[in-house]
Amino acid sequence: MLKYFLPLFMTPLLAQAEALPAPVQAIEKQGITIIKSFDAPGGMKGYLGKYQDMGVTIYVTPDGKHAVSGYMYDAAGTNLSEKLIQDEIYSPAGRALWKQMEASTWVLDGKKEAPRIVYVFADPYCPYCSRFWQQARPWVDAGKVQIRTLLVGVIKPESPAAAAAILSDADPAKKWREHEQSGGKLPLTLPKNIAPDIMNTLNSNQKLMDALGANATPAIYYMNENNVLQQEVGLPDEDKLKAIFGD
């Protein structure tokens, strides 16, 4: 099962070139958006759709007169619908969101040549963000992982100004490193007014964090071995750290 929620408005819908069977049309009127058709087992025709940002599969009987909405299982108990939804909807949506994180304004922690990339949304006043930064040192210092931090201001009223103080520094990466090395206690000169470009960055980061379905920091994102976007929100335990950073 998916470990995280991905909003499906990020996924481009495919044009429906064929006429839908009457029972599928009836289901569509209930608010389901049909994305594509596919050949299903047992002589049935399948339809992939979404309902309230969740993947849905519909199966039409061979006579075309009846439709069932739900999961299909084989004799071994394998959920055939889940893989289809993952491959056709959630994985592409995750890759699209990954590209958005790549194109966003982030602070680099580690070597830019490090092969494994991890994105994290962090607030300057988040103690768990500082602890996650400390947890990551063995992997980052070894040159195996680079962490790209997207700063947001969500914990305190002063958080946006603190994030702005870091982003507006002559060397944001160095300032962020010093801040996290201090356990988040490094004194920051908070601006009275946040520059428009910095505020735009903070707003964009917040919108992207919202789109990813995260409601707390640190919100951590990485690709697994199957190139599927994974999410961890909060301070990871030892097993999760290995999944995020590798052994």
C-alpha cells in the first residue's frame, strides 16, 4: 500500500476516445472521472478513474450491462487493481511532484555530486528538523547523500522571518548548517519586512508542501528502488533512516 497521499490533480488525464458503456456512464455521473480503459481478467473490460483524489477501478461484465467499482483480486489474493492505480496514477504524480521540488528554491546540505537525493521541508524553529539533520551526518559526511532543504515558516509567527533570514544570507547553505549545528539555537537577525522574492519562495515551498499532503515538519521525500516517491513526516526511526538514506 502507498505510504503517503498524492493529490491527483497533478496527474494529467487521458482523453477518453471511446464511448463508455452505460453503467460506466452512470458511475461517472456520481463524480468519478474516467482516465483510461484496460483489458481485465475474466473477459471483463476495466476502467481506471479517480474520485475525490483517489484512484478507482471499475469492471464491466462481458455483456456490458453491469459494472462493479472496487478492487480485483486473483486466486493468490494479489490486489490487481492496486498495482494499476500505483503504476498509472500515483507513481506518475509522484515523479511530477519530484520535478517540482527539483525546480524549487532549496538549500543544499552535502556534496552536490552525492548520488542519493533527499528533499526535506523544514522550519527553523523545528527541533525535530535539527535532530533529523544530526541523524543524517554519517551519510552526508560520507558523500553518499545530499539533502535539499525547502524552508517553510509554519511553527511560530516568527518562523517566516527566520526562514527569510537564512535564505537572504550571502551563503544560505552555510547559515543553515550553522543553525542546525547549534540545534536551532543560533541567533538570527529577523528582518522587519521580508523581501518579495524571499516571500515568494516561502509561499511556493508552502504550497508544494501542501500539495504533497504534509502537515508537519520535517517532511521528508525520497525515491525508492522502484522510482516511486516516498514520504516520511516527523523524526524517522533507525529503520526508516536506512530506507531514506540507504544502508
